[in-house]
Amino acid sequence: MNINQEIVTEKAIDLLKKLISTPSFSGEEDKTGDAIEGFLQGFGVKTHRQYNNIYAFNKHFDERKPTLLLNSHHDTVKPNSAYTKDPFDAHIEDGKLYGLGSNDAGGCLVSLLATFVHFYEKENLSHNIIMAATAEEEDAGKKSIRALLPILPNIDVAIVGEPTLMDLAIAEKGLVVFDGVVEGTPSHAAHPNDNNCIYNAIETLQWFRDYSFEKVSEALGEVKLTVTQINAGKQHNVVPAQVDLVIDVRVNDCYSNQEIADILQKEAPCKLTPRSLRLNSSCIDPEHDLVKSGLALGRKTYGSPTLSDQAALTCQSVKLGPGDSTRSHSANEYIFVREIEEGIDLYIKILTGFLQ
């Protein structure tokens, strides 16, 4: 089949409009999954489905070759209350395509789908290609890419489509959230108490404020530790038994999440319990051929502070896509149509340099 790239790009933009107009909150992506299947099948691509994860293999898949994964998600968060436009009305104004999920990550997704169609029938590529349009990214759900990966062939390298202005995020911070408990002696407020947990918490909060991890990443900088919640007491005349804290730790690629937990549980002046250790940092060798292909086209590299489905991958991966991360989850979300057009063109050029 001879593929006209202008037609593929036009249909990709039409698909994004359809995705925007179809509510697809995490766990409710069945209809957008149908639309993605229809797009791929319209170009003769054989598709597969697991829950609301849609995936496909390039036509000349060869098990002897390494495999490249192209991945982005089709679920969205719920629209915030500051929207002044209908979040499900996909429309273009002044070159901007408005609508919920347009920037995060619909523009990336349809650009990767168009790129996959471009390479689908090509022979003699250095890598196999798997396209995976996945669900439940926004809440790291059980039926997300985490459910799909065990049934896929081994992945050697991946591009995760998230808005990066088509620069290459060669590292991404991981996340560990800790529940902390500062203990004390409960008592009546009228009686002396030299072990008031709220006063004890002052020293603990100062410790967290001043604490720093030794290893600093070239791409991601320092590990960032932030106390984000504090709660204690229910009555004005009762000193409570404990103060509850929540600590948000953004982990660089010098540490695993387990190492962060081990260090803080040993050193912190309060009890700490990690909620999950599965959202690890991600990175790719700056000298990887995929990165070099992007650099040769004038793209920049950087370290990303935000999480994506990279956290579920164990292979080297880069985050790359059209759109701007600062627009994600914002009111009146949009992506420029030209960003999608340029994104498809750049994806194809980067992969052409990599897959030869």
C-alpha cells in the first residue's frame, strides 16, 4: 500500500478531534479504543486489544531483531472547574485545536499512530516496531500499560509520547509518596505535657526541609523532597497522640525507589511508610542511537520532572512528543495543529535515522 503522508496526517488530526469529543476518563476508554482501532485498520493494520489497550506490530516483525515500542495514552483526567469552553467540543481557533486531552496526550498519540502507519509495511528495518495506545495512564491503573507489557515481546527501547515540544526527555524523575507519623503523648490540654506531638513535629518538619540526598543527577538534578500534607487533632482541648504527614519525593536516576525508602526510613526522625515503590525514575543513554538521531535534527535533551508511563518500563526510554507540558491538565487545554504536523514529520525523521 502506498501511503500518502498528507492524508495520514489529515486523518490523524480528525482522529484527535474524535478522541476529544469522546469522554475517556481513566478506566472508561472503551469508545476511544474503538476509534483508535478503526484508524489503524483503515490503513490495513492488524490490531490487537487487551482491555482498552490497543496495540499492533509492524508487518514484517522479525523475532530475531530488537524491538522499539511507540507508546502513548488515550485516557484523560476530568476537566477542572476553570474551563470556559466545552472540554469535549473539539474545535480549531487561531490554529489551536481545543479540547480535553488535546495536549495530554492526544496530539502525541495521533502523531505516533501516523508515524507507525508510515513505517508499518517497510522492510529491512533495524528494529521491529510495536505501537501501543494504552489506557489508565493518568491513575497508573491495573489495566494500563502495566497489564500489557507482560504479554508483549521483549522491548529494547521505547518512545513514550508526552508533550515535550519535540525535545528529548532523556531522563524522568520517579516518585515515592510516604505517610509519616510523628508520635507524642496524648493528654488534656489543661495539663502539662512535654511530649506534645505537634511540637515534636516542628523539629521533624525542619529536618525534612533541610535534608538533601548526596547524589545529584546530570540530567535530573537533586532528589526533591517536599512535605505536602499535615494533619493532627480533632478537639481544641485534647493533645493528639500523633501528627500525620505526607512527604512527596521526586527521585532522580541515581537512586532506585527502594534505596530512597531505605535511606529515609533509617534517617528520618519519624515513622515513614512508602505507599508504593513502583514509580521509578527512567533514563536513556545520551549516546544511544535514538538520541543521536534526534540531536542530528537539532532537537535538545533535558530531564523531565513529571511522571509518565516510562515509570512502568524497564528498558531504556525517551519521552518525546508535540505539545507543551505546561498546558497539561489546564483549563481550555489545546495543541497547535502545526505542532501535530511538525511532530509527525519529526517522529518520522528521527526514526528514519534510527531504523536504517
